[in-house]
Amino acid sequence: MHDALTGLPNRRQFSSDLDNHLPVQGGERLSLMQIDLDDFKPVNDTLGHAAGDVVLRETAKRLQAVLSEGAIAYRLAGDEFAAIQRGGRLGQAERLAEAIITAFKEPFTVDGIDVFVGASIGIAIAPEDGNDGEQLMRAADIALYAAKNDGRGRARSFNRSMLIMLEQREMLRRSLRVALQERQFFIEYQPLAEAGVIVGFEALLRWQHPFAGIVPPNVFIPMAEADGLMGEIGEWVLEQACRQASAWPAHFTVAVNVSPAEFLRKGLTDRVAHILDSADLRPERLELEITESVLLERTTNNLDTLHTLEVLGVRISLDDFGTRYSSLAYLKNFPFDTIKIDRYFIRDVATDEKSQTIVRSIIAMAHGLGMRVTAEGVETETQANWLQKRGCDRLQGNLLSVPMSPDAIEGFLRQASLATQ
């Protein structure tokens, strides 16, 4: 009935306690908190499972330290925890949840290394949100999902609108297969500039849902990955982008994002080679953008895939650099051609000294390793001038142009050519 690692009551004890306390009657209340750790997986992946165990044991101590009388913490599985508070109304539960979140803002120390693992919490109250274990668990799960979707490291209390939003997302998820069959996806292109001259475009996937309108990529791509559809969607994007690029000036490149689901799917290099051949596009005109999450498991297969693409002549770009795990070992061990600095650092680069220091360091490091640097999210002339003076190779962002349809590219290039004459 107890978890051997943390000493907390386990899922079996949790289910038994929840069943014993419910249904509540009269004016009684019971609050349930579903607690998930944020950024726990990187600790396991980079420092090992022993380090993860240290964090889990310390998590149990921090939870017990902040729980008020009448509240019990449980470890359900992995990095999933829960707490039951008897007699607590919504205000009390929310204050307790905030105390837990605050406790997790302090770093965990593992073998002298400080690691930061936060907490996201979903709150449900009986009887308002459900008066049996299954109902209350579902309400707390939905609230937890909302907390994570809002950016993690926060608590959300269940309300009916969350259920409506979840049902809408489920509707979108079911629509994805139809979208693939009926080609509701389309591609827009955003220009890349070098020394003020357009040198290529990045292909950006869009979804035109017949009822919901334009669905943002950060909404539907995780759904597609979870449902195993991203491989087929990604192959279609790559094929369309390469065919489009073959109609551009011969020196223009096209950048295409490759999701972790696509990268880990067998046969990527063969598919890329086949698409390039079918589109009659030289390999050096294609740049594949991957994120650091692809590289978390430094497997031989990952390294072999990157090296094979390099031999094929395709360029490889490390996207969103600096926003996730950013191990410098990636830059030493993997053959990148380009590092893309995330817009988060570019936004305040003209005025914020910390952003300036980080961007200067990335540019110097990349150039020292023989890599080019692209800054994305460039919105102002001030940002562009600052970046160019520091040797940033390429710029991308709305200052040059918002993403555009394939039909608009010819007119855009004509105007850009006149502007540089």
C-alpha cells in the first residue's frame, strides 16, 4: 500500500482512500489535486535514473512539508503524484496548490548539480465537480491538462468550460485523418535573408479546418505525433516544399521542419533522397530543421541518420537553440550546418543586456565550430541592425515578410529585387 522509493501511499492506497471518502454528504467537501512534475524526463535522460530517484524522494519530502492537517500525498506512478484534502473548499485547495508550486521553484541538488523540476496541478472539488472517484479523477485530470497547456508550473481548478475545450480538441484530433485524406493542409513560406538579400524560404505547415478555420501548428502537430500521423504529413510537406523550391532561382534554399516522430521513423534518408530526385532538387538546396528533443536519446541510429543526410548533401539545422536542453555535446557530436536562435532571445536583443550576451555567445560559438547562425523572429530594423553588426548570418521574421502563399512568392521576389537595386 506504500511506494518503496518515496515512502508515500501508492495508487492502490489512493484508490481505496478516495472510495472511502466519497460520496461526501451535507456540507462536507473534499479536494483532489493531481500533481505532475515538469521537466522531470530530462533529468532521467541526462543525469540517469539514480538522479531521477533523488528528485522523486525529495518531491515526497517537499509535498509532506507543505501539506496541511487532513491532507495526504500519494505517489501514483512515475512522476505522477496526488493529494487528497478533506474539508477543504476551493480557496483552501488553491492556496495549498500554490504553496506546492512555490516549494518546487527551489532547485533540486543532485551530486552537486542544481536541477529545476517544477509542478503542474489540477484541482477538483467534491461534490461540485463529481462525487465519486471516477468523476473526481476525470475532473482533476482535465484541470491538470489545462494547467500544462497554459504553460506548466501552475495550478488550475476544474470548470465546465475546460470540458468543452477538451471536447473541441478531441473533435480536432478525430478530424486530422480526414484533413490528411482531403488535403486540408497547405504550406506558407517565410523568407530568409543574408546581408539584406533573400536566399531562401522556410516551409511552414498550416491546417484550414472546414469549420474551425486556421488551426495553429502548436495545436495540431502534437495531436498528429500522438496519433502516428506525423510521418505521413511530414512526408507530404517535404515533397510539396521541394517541388515548390525547384521552381525558384537555382541558388535558393528551402528549410523544412522535421518532427521527432518523423526523424525516428525508419527510412528517413531514403525518403529524402527519393523526394529530392522526384523534385529534381539538388540536396544542398534542402535544409532540414530538427529540435533538440530529437537528440535526447543519443542513439547510434540518430547519429547515423544525421551523417547519412550529411553525406547525401542535405543541410541540417538545429532549431530553437537555447530554449530546451541545449547540451553543448550536441554541437560537438552531431554534424549541424546551422544553429537557429529562438525568437525568445531575439525579442529583446536590442535592449536587454542578458539577451545580447547570450546571442553574442551563440554566434561566436557557432562560427568557431564552422556553423552558420540564423535568427528567427526578427521584427524590427533595430533588431536586424544589431544582429548583422554581431555577425549573424541569416535573418528570418516579419520584418522581411509574414509567411506567404506559393503564388505570392514571385511578386515578393520582384519587389525585393527592386528594393536592392
